[in-house]
Amino acid sequence: MKVKIEQRSVYHKFVELEIEIPDSVDTDMIDEYLLSIEEEWIDKIDDKINQSEFVLGTGLYDHPGHHDSGADHEWRYECEERKIGGHL
């Protein structure tokens, strides 16, 4: 008799990129502003993620605010100065 032994392992990558935004951007418009200037930061964050190392696990418990277990990618922003963050 033959049996198969299988394993499924999940790994993730996580990076952060800090950018300056004008003080004139309203707190409730930060996500829209970031999306409107995506061409200014998307390549930089892609480069960082390509250079980062894989870490065992989903990363859902390692990175507060990231909780969408069904998503292949999860994008967030955090603004400590205004104490706000959210999904993009």
C-alpha cells in the first residue's frame, strides 16, 4: 500500500515605505490622495517587496491592521501623526 504525505506551507513578505504628503490633505481623503499619486510610490514598494525575504506564516498576526485572510494582497496606509490608517 502507498500513501502520500503532503504539506502546504504559507509564506509572506511585508515591507513599508514612508512618503510625504501635503498637510493640506484632509484626514478623510488620505486614501484617495495616495491612490491618485500611485505612480509616485508603486514602483518603489514593488522594488522593496522583490528584495524582501519570505517569512513563514500568513503575517496576519504580525502586522496590525492586516486581517484579510482571503486576499492575495493587502494594501494599507498608516499615518501616526494623525492617528489614522486604513486599507487602499
